[in-house]
Amino acid sequence: GENVEQHPSTLSVQEGDSAVIKCTYSDSASNYFPWYKQELGKRPQLIIDIRSNVGEKKDQRIAVTLNKTAKHFSLHITETQPEDSAVYFCAATRVGGFKTIFGAGTRLFVKA
Amino acid sequence: GAVVSQHPSRVICKSGTSVKIECRSLDFQATTMFWYRQFPKQSLMLMATSNEGSKATYEQGVEKDKFLINHASLTLSTLTVTSAHPEDSSFYICSAHGWGTEGEAFFGQGTRLTVV
């Protein structure tokens, strides 16, 4: 079945450094790749997304890249801040109300 | 963005009882809703897909007779955990897709279920 792998499971960085989280997906029909940030006990919050017709998207300190051929996509956070500490999930789905498959999550710690 | 409201946010119930969780789309019509379960420090695991007016589609390993899903209208889906047991204790969260939401999933607040 569909699968999304995410690495690393835990990431610890110094404030101001960059953080990179990588994912791969198995369903070649996937065309929408959202990234979510989840704080303890709360719902996932969409932070950025990318569609299969683009290779890169940036929103301030956050950027996402997509390699459709390799079925890889990555999240890049620059100039990390302590408030970036949370669990981040990548996901893959198809536009049109199809189910979203989540990666296992990356617990990001940003040390002040 | 679109708003999805989920209730209750927390529930504690006795073993053997049933618990109903509601998921409502407040400002859009949700043609499809999804139910996830999240154990501590783990990812969101899809339990079932709920389409308005039809039977839910359950993921492999999810007991449909234990987790009853009803999607009677375009704004409401319910998940009933029947004969709950302590191992059912988890964070349950719904997400909704509607017309024109272009793939983005809108999540409810989640329900923390504790079975004692």
C-alpha cells in the first residue's frame, strides 16, 4: 500500500542553524505534499505545501523541495528559533479528497 | 482556512462503554472526512475514510464493528468507539476535505480518549 518514510525521527539543532527533514513516498499518483507542525496535544497545523507541478516553494524561513522522479521531498527551516521546536510530519496525497498518508514524524528540538 | 470542529476534546469513560466523537465542518461542505488515531509519540494512523451518504472505508486492521463511522450529512461525521477498552485510549482526530479545498486537509482539534 501507500507509504511515506520520514527521516530523521529526532533532530536537535542550535538556535540559528538550519534543519532539514526528508521524506520519500511510494504512490506515484501522489501530487500534493503538505507539511504539518504539531505541538503536544494539539491538531496538526499546515505550515507549507507543494504540488507536483513545481520543484520548490519558499515561505520566509521555510522551504520545501520536491523531486518527483526520485519521489523525494524535503523541508528546510532556516534560522531556527526555539518556537520551531515541535513534531513535524510530511504527508502525501492526491488532490480531490483522497486519503493523506503521513510520515512517522520528526521531533525537532531547537536549543537556545 | 476552513474550520473543522471536533467534540469532545477530552473524554474519560469506563471500560465496556461506548463513546461518540463528532466532527463538523463549519464553513464548508465536507464530501470526505478521515479519521485518524495517534498514540503518544507516534504518527497519525488513518483508520477510515468517510464519504457522505455511503459506508466508510476502513484501513486494514481496523475493526469496523468496533469503530462505527457515520457521515449522514455534508457537515457531520461521527466516530463511535464501541465497548471501549483501555487499549483504545488514544488521541483521535478527524480531517475534512471539501469542494475546492485542493488537497489540503483541515483538522479537528482532536479528542483525547481515556478508557479506565
